[in-house]
Amino acid sequence: MAKVVVGLSGGVDSSVAAYLLKEQGHEVIGLFMKNWHDDTVTISDECPWLEDSNDAMLVADKLGIPFQTVDLSDQYKERIVDYMFDEYARGRTPNP
């Protein structure tokens, strides 16, 4: 079977996807993507990424699969956030 990397959020959908892939015999790796770290622009003082990452890690542990966290916040800001604001500034609706 194939090696499959599953983006684990700690939620039900990604957890079930990882479970089903493992049950089918695939070699599953759980990956949590940290996409934001700038607390100066959050609505509240809390950004739940750490709690979400812990939830994803618990899922991976329960499933017995390897788990990694990768920080993609710089790429996310550049390719999604900056692009979105640039498109709005040009009077266009962004389409990421």
C-alpha cells in the first residue's frame, strides 16, 4: 500500500480519514500545519493552534501513526493573506 500524509487538524473529518486509510493498510503520517503565528491581528488574545496541534497529536498517538508539525505561517502569509489584501486593494475578489 501507499505512504499517505494526512493533514490532521484534530477534528473529526481528518481523524476519520487517517483512521480509514490506516485500516485500508496504508502507511499513514499525520501532519499538522501551523498557518498563523502573528498574535497582533487576532480577534482575541488566544490563538488555538497549540491546542489544535495537541488534539491532532493525540489522534495520531491513538491511531499509532507518526506525527509532525510544520510551520507554514510565512508561506501562508505570502501566498494567501498578502495576495488577498492585494486583490482587494485592486478592487477584485481574491480566488485563492
